[in-house]
Amino acid sequence: MTRIRSRGVVTTRHLAAVLVLAACTPAEPPPDERAAELARRHLIADTHIDFPIRRHFQPDTVGPMQSAGQFDHPRAVAGGLDVAFMSIFTPASAAEAGTSTDLANSLIDAMEEIVEDAPDRFGIAACADDVDVLRDSGRLALALGMENGSPLGDDAEHLDHFVSRGISYVGLTHSRTNAFSDSSYDTNEPWQGLSPLGVATVRALNERGIMIDLSHLSDNAAWQVMEHTEVPVVATHSSLRHFIPGFHRNISDAMVEAVGAQGGVVQINFGSDFVSETAQNWAVARRGAVAAAFGVTEPDPAARLAFDAEYRQAHPYPYASVGTVLDHIDRVVTLAGIDHVGLGSDFDGVGDTLPEGLKDVAAFPNLVAGLLRRGYAEDAIAKILGGNLMRVWRAAGAYGAASGNPPPCAQAPGLSGRGRPAPGADRENAV
């Protein structure tokens, strides 16, 4: 007997047709599979990797897979990383010893040596356009960001030197207050924000097309940077204070909103201490235990390592999860919008504190999978992975060009009005 199909009733013949169509329609790949594909398709920029200083103290290469550290070429390729901002970090002790400028030059030399040794795998990216050239040729872009402004000294000659060497962002201070700015880690705040030199340097960085990093600045200093800058700013490796109240190294909700209102971007730090209150409390307790064991003197490194191993054995470290990092991304999106969040892992800088599932540069697809599970669309994921950061980088370069200082591109010299010293060039007279 023939079934009559009426409105709202599915006949046997209709059901069969639906099943045939379903069989012919490609199934949506599972999140992990799709995440790997999206990580390959879209540009991924990580604005803070501490490989240079690690290599300085523990020399190795980044060509083959390394057993130590969190960054090398094979893992970067596996994770889909396109732009790795190498942190040109100089500690406060180098400034006190008068060696910070030399150290910064040495770290940049080392990055140029990597490019010389493997020009088919790496290239220096001194401007946003360089990234396009390098990505099109299948090479990993090594961009340079200065963490701690002390190598700049107090004159424009130093700044111009480091701009010519490819520095693309500058964070004015690090763990201690310096000649430019108060630090979020330092209880001593003599400037109550920026010093006069710091204010002048903000303007000079704007004019030279260099991004300004809010990470490590005191609250007053961060607000004053946003008051004086003419271009959007970036917090290259900072998470949100909302989740760890009282931890001033992270930034407040009000700052997140202000960064977004100015067109900037907050790049989320992956370290468990930065994203999890439980992990931060563990770190505070361990510091107390170290102080009790060794007093105020700096312990012998071997003794400190042995103590740390015993402490971790007795008090297992509470690693965060990928989801914890995603919570910070979600909150930036809620506060400032999808155009104002990105990734600044702090790989090689936070030690053995990285969340489960985000242990090295091969793990970016895990983050993408988490974003997919939370309902982020592909275009939103592309912005988080690197699109937002590239927008800010281009805006800084455009302002510099309008000020008479086009970016010193390394890969596309025709786009630049200023030359860069070639890798290995004689720098006998360098500052």
C-alpha cells in the first residue's frame, strides 16, 4: 500500500532520500582533526618566547628536535607556528652591571646566527610585511621583542640602533623599577608610573613604528603609556587579574577594556602561575619555603635545584589546563571584543609550569580544539591566533612611516626607507 505524504509526515521514500543525501554529505571532522587543519591554515603568532636567553645560558640549536626547552623548528612546524617573537630579555642585574646593551646585542646576534645556519627554515621578521614573505616561502618568522628597556640607555642613538637590528616591540621594564618605568613586581615605585624618560620613550617608539608592551609595567605606568601613546598597545604576555586577585603582574579588567578601546591586543600568557589562582598560591608558598631554607642570600644553584625537586615531590605542582587558558581568552572577548585578544605563551620563560596540553610550541592545535569546543567560529579563531596581533603591528608601522620612519623590513627591503645591517655585518661601532 502506498503511503500518503502530507505536510509534516515523512514517508518511507522521503526517509530513504534523506539517508542517501546524508551519506553523500561529508561529515564535519572531529574537533582535534579540524583544529590541526585550522592551525596549518591560519597564521599563528606567539608574542613571547624566551628562547634567546635560554640559549645564551644553555647553548643548543633549534633545527633538530630538542629534549630541553619548549621551542625548536620541528615542534613549531608541528604546531603550525608562523611568527615566533624572540624575547630579547635583559635582567635587572645586567643593567646594574652596565652590560644590558651588550647582552641585548649578543642575543640578537644569536638569532641572526640561527638564520645564517638554516636560511631555508628561518628568517628575521623586522616588520609585518616580512611575515608574509617568510610564510609564503615556508619559513618560520623570528621577530624580536625587547623585554626591559634598559639596553636603550637614555639617548635616541641606542633606540635607533636596536630598531635597525629589527626590534618590533619594547617593554620598558621587567622585574624591577628602572630609569623608564615602575615595575609591577617592585614595591618601590619612585616614578608613580613612567619617568620623564619613559614618557619621551613612548613618543619615540611611536615615531619609529615600534609596538609598546604593557607587560611588567606597574598599573600607573600602564595607564600612563595608554595616555601618551598615539597607536594601539599590546600586552605581549599577560593574563587577567580577575582570576588571580592581587597578582599585579596580570592586568585588570579596566586595563583590558582600555587596551581594546584603543585598538590594542592582550596576548594571554600560558604559565599556570598566570592563569590559575591555585598555581599562583603554590608558587607563593614555595618562595616562602625557599626563604625559610636559605634566608635572604641567593642559594647555590645546585642546592636550589635539589630543594625544588624535593619540594615538588612533597607538594605536587597544580598544573592548569587548556580550559583555564581559554577562560582568560573568553573574558577578554567579553570585556573588549574578539578583535583584542591573542597568544603570548612565555614558552621557555615560565619553566615547568605550563598547563597540561600546552607544554610546547607543538601544542597550538590543542588550544584551537578548545576554542572550537567553546563555539568559536573560524574567523574568530584566526583573529585570536595571530590576526589581531598583525593588525596592531601594521598600525604601529604605519604610524612610524607617517612620521618619516618606514619599518626596516628584513625580507622586503623595497618596502623600507631604512636599511638593516645584514646578519653577521661588522658592528664594531655599534652602541
